[in-house]
Amino acid sequence: MRRRTRTILVTVTAVAATAVAATAAIALWPTTRPGGDPALWPVETLTADPAVALPYVLHVTPADCPGLSLSSPVPEDSRNVPGSGSFTVDLGGSHYALAVCLGTVEETGGARRSVAEHIGADDVLEDAVVWNRNATLVDAPYGELVRVDRAYAATSPPRLTDWLVDHGGYTYAVGYLHPDDDTGRYRDVEAMLASVTWDQ
């Protein structure tokens, strides 16, 4: 009887230990979205094509954030209002460069986190899904950018490329919005990004 009791106790103990181990494994199991680990993202260097002419200097003054300046192939658009939520540069032919301040790093979690948490399908609005992919770290003259491509259907090519950067305690995004299968102004936007200077 004593041997049987001992066997039952050993069995119960083993089962309990297995349950604890399984619970710990579940708790420690990575919850990062596929493609959402910044340590695994490729790294590139931002280079400005010297053939891209940027004769105009535009000043971006987003709401509630320090401003910045960038050089542009086109002049200032009069529809941009200082202190507005976003800044648009119309490059022509349905190609646009966009700039916005997303908020403080404390609010956004920073550029890396802002991208990592939304990799894959992301419900941005009711009945609207954006597919975020190809996260890449980009070394720029003023710090690290995080680039991400965004598409409006799972199998569609990207329509928007965003570069996010943390500066002065704020997270900014510069985007390139373009038609399907037409990224003809990509080098212009990269050159604009390389030209950025900060107000503070």
C-alpha cells in the first residue's frame, strides 16, 4: 500500500511539474508578429542620388512638434498650413511626399516599435486593412530610419512607403505615396530624406 501511495505521489508530482513547465513555456513563447523582430530586419544606408535636383527648401511645421526643413524638387504647396497635422509635397502624376509628426516617443514607443507592432495585416480603420511588410533599418546622416512598405490588399504591390525616425523625443514619418507599380519618384524622396535638417 505504501509503495502504491508513493507511486501515485510521484506521478502527481511529475504531472504537476509538466503543467508548470508548459505554463512557463507558453508565458515565454514569443508573441512578436512574423517579421516584427527588429533584430532580424535588414540594414541599409540612405544615399542621395546626386542626379536628383532639389532647388527648393521647404519648412515643415507640424502640430505640437518641433519643425524640420528638407530640400525638394518642387516649390512649396500653398495648401500646406503651418501647424497642421500633415505636410504634403505634390511631385506630380499622383506621386506625393508626406510628412507628419506621430507624437512623442513616449506615446509612440519609438520608430522601431511603431513599425514592429503593425507588421502584417493591420486594421487601421473600420473595414479598412493595410498590409505592412519589408521592414528595414536605414542609416541616415541624422540617425536611424525605419522603413516599411504598406499595401491595401494582401497580394497587391505597396502603394505607400514610410520612413519613421525618432528625433528630439518625437517620432516623425516621411512617406512616399504613389500609383500601383509606379515608383518613379522614389529616388527623389530618398534625396529629400537625406536633406532633412531639424529645427532643434
